[in-house]
Amino acid sequence: MSEMNAARLHVIKDTHRRHIRLSTEAIDYLVKQAEWVPELEKEVNGLHWRNEWLKSQEENERLQEALEFYADSKNYEVNVVDQWGPEIEVMMDGGAKAAELLGGLK
């Protein structure tokens, strides 16, 4: 709310408290402000749902990356560093990618 609008509302409230009759201009102003409320609520609601959609898109991207990691057959191939230390990418991960994502969903 702009300073001018806030000041105007303050004058109207003060006038009302003193039981002074409001001017037609003041009443018209209040009606105009009240008429804006549904439009502003609709806009706020739209912004809320857009924000939720954006967050879900980001979450879907993270989940997609994790699924691609676990679905990639290369990550299951054995890379023998030495006879005692075979490395399998998925085994080295130990489910950390999935656990991190699942923890973020809670």
C-alpha cells in the first residue's frame, strides 16, 4: 500500500472513530479499494501456485537425475582397481543420491 493510500485510510478511520460523517469521496475510495481485493487475492493465489509449480519442476529434475544415475548400466560395471578393490559406481554411492532426495521430500 502506498504512503498516500495509507494516509488516506488513516484519515478515514480517524473520521469514523470521531463519528464524523464520511465524504462521498471517502466512501467511493473505500468501495474502490474493496473492489480490488478479489483481483489481488486472485493474483496472489496465482503467484502461489506458480511458485509451487516451479518448486515441483526443480524437484522433478533432481529426481530425474537420480533415476538416470541408477538406470545407467555403466554405473553397474565393475572397474577393477586391484584384485581387492573392485569399484562399482552404484555400490560406491551406496544409495546416497536416493537417500538425499528422499530426505529432501520430507
